[in-house]
Amino acid sequence: MANEEILLEVNNLKKYFPIKGGVFGRVVGNVKAVDGVSFYVNKGETVGLVGESGCGKTTTGKVVLRLEEATEGEILFEGRNVLELGREEMRSLRREMQIIFQDPYSSLNPRMTVGNIIGEALEIHGLARGKAKEKKVKELLEVVGLTAHHMRRYPHEFSGGQRQRIGVARALAVDPKLIVCDEPVSALDVSIQAQVINLMEDLQKEFDLTYLFIAHDLSVVKHISDRIAVMYLGKIVELADKAALFKKPIHPYTQALLSAIPIPDPAIKREKIILKGDVPSPVNPPSGCRFHTRCPYVMDICKTEEPEFVDWGDRHFAACHLEEGAPEREVL
Ligand code: SF4
């Protein structure tokens, strides 16, 4: 169960990718991939970060780990400003902040044995060598549901689910505090997704881990998250405890995402909200509320004034001009 000690705090984070053009390669614009994102993650907690592809969720995860450099903002990890750390300090911090990638096929070096893939991190951080390293790798493989025999095999000899287990073992090798899970099950069959998510939940309890869990689909984060942040076009539009978000979404975009989750009971029907149009370009996001070009409840004010991201009660944050939030929808 999550406690209330903050491990990671992100304030007004921005990541712009410059667009260069003309003969002199001048900057002619910016892709505003992340445009003023703030949230925190408590120790032992899982925060789900959800949104359609291109909303900036993966970039947020990468900037938090400094795999991409931030354009602006503040990232505090246990109170230390990550963006101000030098190379050496960052190297040692990397041990505490790990990532599990989306694609278990391309994220593992095909020319290395599984033992070397997992052992590499132990060596880089000076945690174990020789026999001690081998012992630790064996232990890690068992922790993620594989066996010591798998050490000498290569990634192509494993299924997608097994490869993601190897990715998890590699992240765990350095005993991290935070793991950014970047769509870790999206590339897997639905039947395997639940196994990997269950494994991650078990490991979280066993090793006292904190997760920032990125996914494009609310049904994936539903089970594992304590709180969920919904992103749209570079901004978080709603952030709440999971139960509150599922019970009464405030933002119409969250409501649309929720309507896409299948209900397992065939007797219950819920109409799926089909959003019109595509996600606008992050180079030139719409004025006012960025969702106004697709929102079924759009009003005049939405086109000119950006709604503030405020607490609607019980730490349920949302940015919307609707007085009562998105109207409740009938479930038949
Ligand atoms: Fe829709 Fe307006 Fe709310 Fe934006 S502010 S989500 S356009 S109702």
C-alpha cells in the first residue's frame, strides 16, 4: 500500500523538439511534446500515465530519467533536482531510476546472452563481478519466473512475455527505487499481459518499488495503478485516485477513454464515445482548451481560455470549463 512520502516530483516540465528549416537550418518552430506537466509519485505507489499515441507520455518518462533533456521545469527525486546533477551524480542516480521498455524484441541486445544482458548492469555500477555476479543473475532470473538455465541463451530463443521478464530482471538488477514502465505490455498478447502485470505487482511488494506506468489504454493501468494521470497533447488533463477516476471522470477526454474499455458482462452495455477528428499537431496546439476541437461538450469559452488544472475535491484534479465536469453517461 502506498504511503505518503514523495519519491518523485515533477513541476511544470516541458520538452520541446525544435523544427529546423530553410537554408541556414534555423529553428522555425517546436514540437511541444510535453508542455507544462506536473505530478508526483509517492514511495511504493504506482501512477499510471495514460493517453493516445503522441500525447507526450513516453517523452515525459524519458525526460524524468534524463534519457532526453528537459526544455524547462523541475524534476525532484528524493528532493534532489535531477536536472542540476552532473554526469557522475547522474550515473549513480541512474541506478535508482530504471526503465522497462515497450518492445521486448528490440530492447535486448540480440548478440548478448541473457546472463550478460542482466549482468552488464551489475558490472557497470560495480555491484558484482565473477561468481557473485553469476549468482545474482541466477537469483534475478528466478525472481521473474525464469530459471538459471536461461542464462546462456540468447533473446531470440524466448517468447515476447519471457523477453519482457528478462527486461524486468535487468531493471531489477541494480536494486532501483523507481521504475518507469514504458508500455511494458503493449507489444504482448492479451493473455500474456496479465501475467507480466501480475509479476510486476508481486515484485513491487517484494522489493518496495515505485512505478510510473505508461500506457495508451486505461484497461492496462486499471489494475496496477493507485492513481492515474490522463495526458492529452502534452498536458495532463485529469489526475485522480483510480477509483474516483473510474467512478466519475471529470474531463470529457477521460470519459471517452473509459468508454472504450470493454465491459466483461455481456448484459451491461456502454456506448463507446467516438471522438471526432485526429489529435491536433503538437507544433501548433489549439487555443484555449487543447481538447476543444474534439470535445462533445465544447463551449465558446473553451476556444479562447485555457482551463486551469485544479483540485475538484479529494485530490481529484482536472482542467475543464464544465461546471459539473463531463455529464454522467447511462450504462444500460
Ligand atoms: Fe471540453 Fe471545454 Fe472542458 Fe475542454 S474545457 S474538455 S473543450 S468542455
